[in-house]
Amino acid sequence: PSRVDHVRLSGWLFRADHRTGRSIILVHGWQGNREDVDFVALARQLLPRGYDVLMFDLRGSGLSMGSNQTLAHDEPRDLLGAYDHMVSLGYAPAQMTVLGNSMGAATVIEAAPELTAVGALVADSAFADLSNAMEGGLTRYTQLPGPLAVPAIEISRAFGVLPTLSPVDVVRSVPGRAFLFFHASGDPLLGVANADQLFAASSNPASRLVVIAGHDHMDTYTHNPAQYMAALLSFIDRQLGQPSRA
């Protein structure tokens, strides 16, 4: 169940053959689900390295309950429910990583104040400010001029979306938290400036920004798996305090 409103969520927990005590929760993006192609590939990279992997469907996605997605307004409840489930199974938060992409990345950031015990937080292709992201996306994909996108953004409130959502403000509010930010340099939906703003908002010297030369939204792992994995594993090792033994 998610926190607060107890929406029933569906997921898979994959256990590594050679377990190290490390685990990772993967949080998918808008209109995605647990079978996100990058997450399947990531799980195949992480399981042999001793990570147990939780892949789950956010509300309104896949096999989970809930009528609609809210662009990281209510989804943090789902992530916190997944975290609570992992803790109930005996997973140590200090050995845990939470990684999200796009809406899932914003969800990770929004939940960060309540994930203080988690070892590492990773945000791939996140938006810094939802209203700007929605206006840019609506303008791009509907060809509406910017001013006409504003009423549509306001209408979204009726579906549980909070247009004033601002992950960059959350990053600024948790100076003790290090983040790893990934972004594709040519992202046409959420420009790399979003990652620049999020990284600049973090006052933790352990935070990292990795820009990969991709040309589509979330074209990070897919574009250069080796660069992605090297940056991810290095950050996790630094945050968890020691390299994986697997």
C-alpha cells in the first residue's frame, strides 16, 4: 500500500543470486510502468552485482490501483509505500538506492525529505519546475502557443496535478542530501537546463551531475550504458561508504 491513502500497488522484487545486502527501488515515469525498457536493462546489470531490485507500478499505471497519474504530486506516497515494504522485509535503508526517471525522478526528489535514511538518491531526466515543464511540453506536442497552454495546465488540477510543484525547491531544502542527476544533453521535452538548475540548487558537495550525449527524453542509459553504469555505481559506492563485494 502507498502511504497516506493506501492505494494498492503491484510490483516485482528480484533477488540477486549473490546478495550483498544492497537494494534498489526503480521508479518509472509518466505513462510508463515497471517494465520500462531501461529498468529491465538496469536490473540485468544490477542483479549480478548483488543488488536486489524492486520494480513497481505507480498509481494509475500497469497493474496498480488508482485512476490517474498526478505528475509527482501523489506519487511520492507510492514510493514511500514501496520503501516501507522493503524495510518491512528487512532491507537496510542505508544500503538502499532509489532511482527514478522523468516523473519518477521528480517523485524521488519530492520524497527526499522523508527518505533521509536511504543511502543514495538518483534522479534521471527530472523537471525542475512542473509549470514550466508542462507549458513547454504542451506547446511542443500540441503546437499550442504558450499562452494557450496555461488554461490547460490549470485544468489539470482537477485530476490531482499540482502545477506549482517545484522539485528544485525541494533540493534546496535538503542541503544534507547528495543527489546524482542524469540528463540527456539533447532532451527535447525537458531541456538539460532542468538538470543544471537542480544541480545548482544542491549545496551538498557530494552531489553529481552527469550529462550524456543523448538526443531524446530519458536517452541516458540507452545512449551510453557504460558511462551511465560507471557514474551510477561510483556514486552509490561513495554514498553507501564502501564498494560492493559482488
